Amino acid sequence: MGKVFVEKITGKPVAKQSIEIVERKGRGHPDYLADASAEKCCQKLCKYYLENFGIVLHHNVDKGLVVGGRSNPKFGGGEVLEPIEIIVAGRAITQAKKKEKTIKIPVEELGVEAVKDFIKGNFRFLDPDKHVKISCKIREGSVDLIKVFEAKRMVPLANDTSFGVCFAPLSPTEKLVLETEKFLNSESFKKTLPEVGEDIKVMGFRQKNRIRLTISAAMVSSLIPDKSHYLNVKDEICRRVEDFSSKITDMDVYVKVNTADNYRRGIFYLTVTGTSAEQGDDGNPGRGNRVNGLITPCRQMSLEATAGKNPVSHVGKIYNVLAKILAEKILREVKGVDEVYVKILSQIGKPITEPQITNIQVSLEKGYSLANVSADIKSIVDEEVANVPKLTSQIINGKFELF
């Protein structure tokens, strides 16, 4: 069986199909908060292990739950009545023997600190000490460091039979959805329109050459004195997004904001903290964006959650990152490739540098054939797969957006 299999895509590229649906959950969305909590906990553990033991010890903290709280937002004020609960769960080495001495590792304390740091750095009105209850349900393990250091000399073995998937390039609709959420959650936008909270979801629907963006934007109640002000903020979001869209695409873009509002019944999307998690909306790791930052039902994609998985041997994380790197590099460096999909399959117990198969599917520009591109594609795959262990430190240091 061939390790690298290159084939030509038949059919229209997504950008040329009649219908396209794309979604992006922003950093204040409960599912994003669940992903971020798991990943920040993972990164914190990795750095502690490296600093104290010189190696990343085994752990997986990719399970968890954001349990919505209870609040009473109202024009000009409001309060959180019951805190949001964030739970990170998994397995981790909590004690290790070194020179006959058993060292206890404060896994749960590190996890709580990591989640608090994320909230402090990404929310303006959500107080992690006042509005959030954080707990880490991480089960105990132990390891003899001598055996770990012996294993360190080897290429890590895949701890699962799983696959990574990604594609390139983003279609104009995908790029618009991704960049719109980042625009609305940018520091510059918040300075000029601070009423808009961090919980933003953008749903893009393209039909031929027309795009409809449906934006869900949590509003900060203390900054909005009345209905009139609320409506003005909604109108301003529409205006700014429409203007922003013209810089991304020349297609017709129509923007709607908070379409569930019902003014006659007094229903407005108001929050005290800027996230819907304060009032009963829950979240789970893996229910949000894929490794390219989007949810793309019109594309090939994996349901594997990248957040919280250890970056040494868990292919559910590593191979998704690798697939993104390969797709973008092939598109960038191989002449004649118009669109590329990458799927990489591991086999549990085998070195991560030896996937069962790397499948590359390409759409080619007119005048090009597989014979023109296959050798260059295989060369890129061989190089990047051989270097996959180097991704570990880059993931730990947050080089890649994982969701």
C-alpha cells in the first residue's frame, strides 16, 4: 500500500458550487470557551512538565463542559445570579519519581490558573473570580521518569487510530465569515463600539453570488441604556460589517444581526458579561470550529476535537495541524494546484512519522495533470511528515490556531 496517494478531484470546487454554508463561533461562544479551557490547561501542563522534568509527560485533558449560569441583564445594568461552571476533565501524570523521590504535580491548580488567565485576557466584563466556577476533574496517574526519558529518545508512537483533515484555500465565503468574527472581536472594534460582547457567531450562506451573514452578537447590558441605543448598535454593526465585507469580496453581502429579537415582547440579546454562557447556554470541547477556525459542512472535515489533547503523540491533534500545514504549503508551492484536500490516517502504536496513508486530492488549473504535480506534492508530504515531532513545541507555544 502506498504511503502517499495523490489523486485528482472531480466536480466543481466549493467556491463554484451554487450553495455554500459556513459557520464561525467566536471566542466568547460557550463552545469556544470549552475548547479554549481545555487547550489552555493542556499548554499549562506541558510547560510545567518541561520546566520541571525536561519532557512533556502523558496527559489528555480534552473532555469538559461549560455549564451555563443564571443572570438578570437589563438596560443600563443587570447582574449574574448564578456563576458559569467550567469543568475540564481528563487524565494527567500527577506525580513522578525522580532519583527515588516522588514529586507531586499540582495538576488541578495549574488547570484552574490557565482557564482564569484565558478569561482575563479575552473578556472585558466576565470576572473569573466572581462570575465563573472553575474545576478540573483530572484523574491521577504516576510514572517512573527513567522509563520516560528512555522513551524520549524514540519517535513518539500514535496513541490512537485516527485521522486529520484540512483543505486550502479558503473560499471567499469562508474567508469572509472567518474575518468578520475576528473583526467584530478585534481590539479596535471594541474601542469604538464597546457595547458588543465577545460572544459572536457568524453564519454565512452563499447562494450563487449573494451572501447572507447572520450574526449573533451578545450585547453588554450595562452599556446600553435603552431600546433605542440597542437598535442603533445593531444598525452600526450591520453598516460596519457591510463596509468590511466590501474589502473581502465583490459579491453582494446582506447582513442581519440578532434575528431572534422580538421588540414587542421585550426580547433583546442582552448579557451582563458579554457571553450567553451566563444565562443557560452550555458548551463542549469539539463542538466548535475545526483546525482552520471554521465549521464547513460543504467540505471534508474531521469531527476530532484538537483542544486539550497532548501534542506529543495524540494524532487527533497533531495530524489535524499537519493536514493544515500540508494543504497550505502544497497550494503555495506547487504550480497548477487550484484546490487541495489532505487526509492523514494514523495507526495506534506506530511512529507518528509513519502514517498508514496520506491522501492528497487536488483540483488542477487548466493545462496541468497529475504527472506535472505528483512528484512535488509527495516531496512536500515526505518532508513535513518526517518533521512532525517538531510541531509539539510550536503547539505548546500557541503558534497555531486550533479552533
